Amino acid sequence: MAHGPSHHARLAQRVISEGRASGEGVGPTIIAALDDGPLRGVRFDAPVVAGRPPSTVDVPAADGSTCRYCLAQWVQSGPSAVYTFLYRV
């Protein structure tokens, strides 16, 4: 099922809002860009862990499931990190 840009924007806002509500979002962040899978195109702020992007991120999907993504490449640079789909949790 294909979703348009507005769906991805709403989902990204939901991810950011849920992170802030749970106490995350304090401290440095990096932009996580989901490169493939069911949430391809979603971008959101992810907290930096030990000075690096997190190795995996769990992202809620519109259907209520959670999708796990991992870093596409271990070496990343700049203000964003690209993630690739692993599986639904």
C-alpha cells in the first residue's frame, strides 16, 4: 500500500511527539532517514547514543505495529543517518 507525503509527514510528527512525551529528545539528536520498508521516506529526530546515531530505531507504523530499522552503514557523517528496514516488532 503506497502512502503519500502527507501520510509520512504525519507519521514523522507522531514519532517525534511520542519521543518527547516519553522524556526523549533531551540532548543531542540526529535526523533518522528511513530508506526503505513500510515507512520509506519518514524522517525524524533520534537521540544520539554515546556520540553516535543509535544502531537501531523502533518506529510506530500507522497500523499500530512497530517497525525496526538499523543503520544502513556503520560509518555515517553529517546531521543525519540513513536506516534500512529490518522487520516488524
